[in-house]
Amino acid sequence: MKTDDYIFSKESIREWIADKIAATFTPVDHRSGQLLSFSCMFNSLCVTDWLTAQENPVKMYWSSRDAHLEIAAIGFADTVDLKRVPCLDEALAEIEKNLANGSVDIRYYGGICFDMTDSEAAAWEGLGHYYFFVPKFELRQKKNQSVFLFNVLATPQDDVTSITNQFLESLDKLSFDIDAPTATLTDKSRLPSVLRRSDRPNQDRWQKQTREMIDLIEAGRVKKIVQTRITTLELSKRPDPFRLLNCVKSRSINTYDFCFQIDTEHSFIGCSPECLYKKEGSSICSEALAGTNVRAADHELNRQLQKELLESQKEIEEHEYVFENIKSELEKICSKVVVVDKREVLPLKQIQHLRSRFAGTLKKGVDNRDILCALHPTAAVNGYPKKAALALIHQHETFSRGWYAGPVGWIGRGQSEFAVAIRSAHIAGQRVQLFAGAGIVGASDPGREWEETEMKMAPFLGLFEPSLKS
């Protein structure tokens, strides 16, 4: 049947997927089960409208930076986390095994905390040190086509009838009433007001710590270190994470947009400009993103600001450490590495960054475990050299970064894509924690570094500006 024959509705999905199960299901012979996926296609849809309409407490949204791929997901078909698998290496190995045994369309979505040795990261409710899951339902939007998928972990005891019943029972809990206008999702007046704001560290302490970092750099302890701060907003009520994400997304360009909501109280959202890597077969691409300047609306003024960014010795130095770090790590896992762009400007809505791009061919046998171990954390969010910078972060930061600056994305069979979770926020009830960092080098100015972190938080803070001023 043609795509045009079907209107996106519960009735059409029920008919199509039930037919797919009946036509393609074969008995499972894996004792641990097998992840199966059944899908149907439709014309282009608004995935955010559909996702917002759902009552399920488990929701996920992902959008690629080029906006060519949008994914909305509901519920769990399978999960891999610290409670189930005791270490990240084993967790990633299990994901690869499950993907190899399952349907070709199966994907695990999730992320990893910035620092696996951080005991406080476990306090990030529902997320912890790492969390990956296969959704029960997905709506993938690519170009002008939408694919709806039902994913299930089938056991040797399952047959066509039991799988169909699982599908029908779960489908009945979904809503397809998506008549609400998309514009309401970007209406910041519908967001709760701010009761209190607190900064950790505060501005004075931040600048003092920055001067201490510069002293350590001049003493040769490290060449670059990324200093992070948290701004906590206590709101009048719990925010809708998808409304907040859409408001931030409407103020952003050239970003990966994501939301992981594991229950109704806790979620992690962000609009990140930074690609950690994208893998297709044996091909991999990655980026070095570091060096920052403000962006102006006036075209001529912005050309001058870009010129200043490209010629700033301080910003070039900060960027160069990231460039060398990623290039050397890629060379360890690739048989060939090409620098696609040595240094260009990536424009965002209010700021712009220096970016270098790489393409490589992975060595035989290299998988996502090897790539993540090699690339994360990059010098863009950690510092350089890696071990020395991380040791200083342990000494000087008095809070957990959690998933901030960690890898977030998805893993499929032969494909994967991860962003670095910067420009992000952790929501816990009525509390929203915003994170931002700045790369400190010898030529850094403490006051300007604070201003840079304020600019990086601006897409979030600007949404609450009236209540923050009151």
C-alpha cells in the first residue's frame, strides 16, 4: 500500500503494524530474547506535537544539528544502565550484541555522564552514570517522510498473537489528538516564573578560581582547563521540559536538540552545537569546537567579529588544544584521518565558535566503545592534557557535572551519532540547573570568561528575563 493511502491515526497504525507482525514475525531462538521492530510510513508530520500530546512519563526527543532527522520516542522496550550492567564497557558491549541479534531498525538512545568516577552523578535521578534504552514507540522524521515504529523485546515463548496483543495494548494508551497549534510550544509566557536564582560559584568566586587556573597554567601544571559553573533557578511550578526545550530551540540555530525524560519529575534537555562523532559503517566524522565570540545581527559588524575570532591568539590557542587532542585520538582508532576544515566559524544565534572538522576511516574491529573511550572527554569540555585537566577539575569543582558535557545520542546497527551535552539543563521538579563552561588558557581574562558563560546560558536565561529582573 502507498504512503498516501494512510492518514496518521491510531486506526491506520493499528492496521498496518498488525499486518506487519502477522507477515514477518518468526519465532525467537535467543534465550535472552530478541529486539524486533515493526514499522509503517507516512507523509511529513510534526513530531513535537505528537510527543507533547502523550501522557506517558517516559519520553525522548532528538534532532540532528542539520535538522534532517527528528525523533520522538515513548516508553521502554529495553534498557541498559548501571543497575543492570555494572560497567560502561560491558553495557556498550551488550548494546552491540543486542543490535546484531535484533531487527535492523533498532536503536538505543541515551547518554553518559561527564566523569565515570563521579559518585555524585548517580544522584541524577533516572539517568545516573549512563542510561540507554530502546523506546517502545518511535516517530522518526527524515526529509519529507515519517516512520512510525513499534519495538518489542520478544522471548522464545512469544508468537504472533502475543506480540500483536502487546502492540495493541500499548497503542491504545497513545494519543493521536495533535490539533494543538505548534506555536504554543514556543510561547515563553506559558513558562513558570523564577522565584530564586543562585550561581555556583558566584561571580567573585568564579573570577578568583579563574586566576588560580591561570597561575596553574603558567606554572606548567596544565595547558588548558575548562571551568564550569551552575546557575540554579527555583521556579513557581514544575516546567514542561518539552515546552522549555522548544522555547530554547526557537532561540537557537545549528544545534543538536534533545530531551530525555525518564519520569514526570526528572529530565535532561539541551541545544548543543557540538558534535562528538557520527559513524556510518567504517566512516567517522568528528569536530573540534572551541574559541568563542559574540555574534551581531548587523552583517558588517558580524564580519568584523568573525575576523577578530579567527585572528585572536587567545581563541586560537584554546581551539588548537582541542584540535590536536581530537586529531591524535582519531589517529589511534583510524587507518586514515583527513582534516576537512582546519578552522572555520560556526555561527549560532547569539555567539559563534571556531570549528575544525575531521573525517576518518575506522580500523577494523573498532566499535562505539573504542570511539567513546578515545574521544570523551575532549579538550573542549575538559582541558589539555586530558588526565592533568581532569585531576584539576576534581580538585576545584565543588559540584557534579552529571550528564553535562557528556556524550548524548544514539547507537544503531553500523551507525551512531553523539553530541556533547553542552548548553544543557537538568530539571528536577521545580528546580532547573543550567550549566556552562569556559576554556581557560594563559591569556584568559576572568571577567570576560564569566561573560562568556552568561552568553552560553542566554538562550535559557532569556526566557525568564522578566521574572529574573523582578
